[in-house]
Amino acid sequence: MFRVLDLERERSEWDARIADLPLDLQDVYFTAGYHLLWQRHGDGRACGAVLETDTGTVLYPFLLRPLEPVLGPQWADRCDLSSAYGYGGPLVHSTHRKAAETTAPTTTLPPAERSEDLAVSHAAAADPDRRRLLAELRRRFAGWCAERGVVSEFIRFHPLLQTERDMPPGPLDAGGDCSPKDEAAGGGRSAMGSSTVEPEPDGEMPPARVGGAGTGAGGVEVVPANETVWCRLSTPEEHRSSLSSSTRRNLRKAERAGLTCTAEDDDSAWAAFMDLYTDTMKRRSASDYYLFPRRYFDDCRELLGDRAALLCVRRPAQSVGDRRTGAGAIVAAALFLRSPQAVHYHLGGSDAAALAERPNNLLFVTAMDRGAALGATRMHLGGGFRSGGDDELFRFKAGFSPLRSRLYVGRCVHDQEAYARALQAWRERGGGDPGGYFPAYRAPLGGS
């Protein structure tokens, strides 16, 4: 059985299918609510492909994006696909894995300190059904895309779940006009004062291969992008032992300043977070896309519920005589996304006047402690904004853990002729050098 669900109309069915998966696959990035968040933001229509066979199930959520706003009214019947902001790709649960979980549910591969081999179960690593399921998904999905006029597809694979594994390969053929950098690679965008840089797309990728056969029946060109940072969650003592010496020193500085960090969910805390986030984005000259309106934060609370956790760092309460005047001001805050076994850093902001007190160091360590207390086994911090990882943001995150995972992205041109026409239409509207974007016809007009 193969179907594509509208996640707004069929949200309960999709989320019930997610809930039937093993806990490690029930990641917030694959929920209907998370995709509806970006649908409301105007990034596309939230959809989810479902494949069920005798050998297992595959779930693949994505955003369906019209091309008319980009290329003009003559493209009203064409569209393309993308993962939502963050991470995606296909979730695969095979009968082989189900049987392995029954006999050895806790067996894992030895974790690597720098993990291109991020600890995955033996069942997943040697699953003979996974490749067949993915090949069948891509074959069915290619047919669905052809019927609906899909021109291209871009996927940001989940670096912890390694959703790129066993994806049917295929060279990308875009007439030589496909560029080495996608339009929105990467995960959470940071806004942490002096510990951040402009939240532009994460890094460059190798140039696309050009070949006459295209990607075939739904084949995807998978290419490495950024390295990302993740933390293994256990105890507060072990969390602190994993910190670099400078991060540990800055944590002590925040504690000596009397800063405290707690989870908060009242309207005033969210309002303070929105202000800190927006001010930090403006301070860092972030592009307008990242200046999210108030509705975005309201939608986070509504659509994600307790999967969205807001942590706030406050200064000590002020005292007047013998009386304390209440909680101190919020000087840093971050939004974390919760899954049963993982926590993801999403957005953050801080008061420039408080950066010398190192509130962000306390914020992230508290998130590690809180995530572990809630049963999560790892926290993903994301990467920097350059593929080489040698930037201020990546160095800040790297101070919390030596563990690394690799972000991969996938690119597929479903209709070669339409892709070439789309690129020509983009150039006629003022496009110049695509500047490393995929799909190239969505690069900012004027080139880079």
C-alpha cells in the first residue's frame, strides 16, 4: 500500500503511525505538528508518504511547494518538494528490525567519539529489508511526483537517525546548472549573542554530478554537508566532564554570577524569549526569513505542545531591604524540541549586555540535565554555518561534547526538461549566478 497524506486533514492518522514506531524513530521532526508549523509559516503544504508492505513500513514527510510564486503564473500547475526546516528523510521500520528488537532490544554498536558511525542498532545496521523498502518507496514516490508535476526534491537527512542510509542512488542531471550549495541546509539556527553568527544556510556541498540518465526511478544523489555536534545524556556529573575546559570555566562564571536556568511556559516568558530572539537576529544582520513573527511562536506552543520546551536564564532576584522583589530578568532563552529519546536545540536568543556572564553556557548544560531527567539519551546541538565547521558557532557548540554526526542532503530532479525551463524562467526574472543553491531556480534574484 502506498499513499500520500495531507497532514492537515489527516494529522491524527499520520501521528498514530509515528506513535507505532520504536521510540528512537518517534522524533519530533517527523510529526504532523512540526510540518504544520512550517505550512503556517508559508513554506509549503505539509504532506506525508506512507508505504506498507509485508516487509515493513516507511514514513516520509515533506513540504509541497508551488512554483507559481517563484516563477510566475505559467507555472501554476508545477511544484517542488523540500524537507521542513530542520531534518527529515524517510523513517524505515522493517519486519527484520521488529524481529531483532524482540530478541535483542538493547543491543547497540559501540559508540564512536567522532561518529560517521553514530551508534545504531545491530538490527538497523544489517537490515536486508531496509534497502528493498526504500527502493520501493522511491519507485512509487517517483510516479506520484510525475502525476503532480513535481520538478525537483530536496531532502535534509536526520544526522542522528541517519535517514540517508540505503537511499537508492542516482546522479543528478540538471544541465550542468545545479550548484554546490542547497538553499536551506542545516538544522536549528542560533541566536546566542557573541556565540553566534548570521543564521544563513549551513555550508557548501560538493558539486552535483551531471549525467544524462538523471536520477532514475526516484533515485537520490546523497552528498555530505556539515558536521554537527551531539551530546550523550546521562548524569549531571558526566555532562560536566564532557565539557571543554573553557566551557566548564564559563559555566562556573555563570553560576558565580547567580544566574539560574529553568523551564518556563507562561506568556511573559515566551514574550521575553521572542524579544531576545528578534533582537539577536537583528544584531547579527540575519536575513528576514529568520525574523519570525509572533504567530510563529504561538504556533509552536499550539502545534508542538509539550514537545516544545522553553528554557530561560534569569539574573538573581533583586532585594529591597529584607524583601526580594521576585524573579530576576531573563537574559537568555532557548527553545528545545523534545522527542522520547532525543532533544534538539531549535532557536535561542540572549541579551547582549549579559553575555560577559556566560548565560548560554548555563542554558545548554541545563538543557542536557533536564533532557536526561526526562528520559532522553542524547541532545543534538546542530552545526555551524560553514561546512568546514571552523566558525564561532560551531566552536561554541563543540565545547559541550566531543561527539559528532554528519549531515547529509539529498537532491533529485524529477523532471529534467522542466528543471531546465524553470532555471531559464528564473534568469528571465532577474536571476544571475545561482550561488550554490539547489534547486537553482529558487536562488535569490540577482545571484550571489
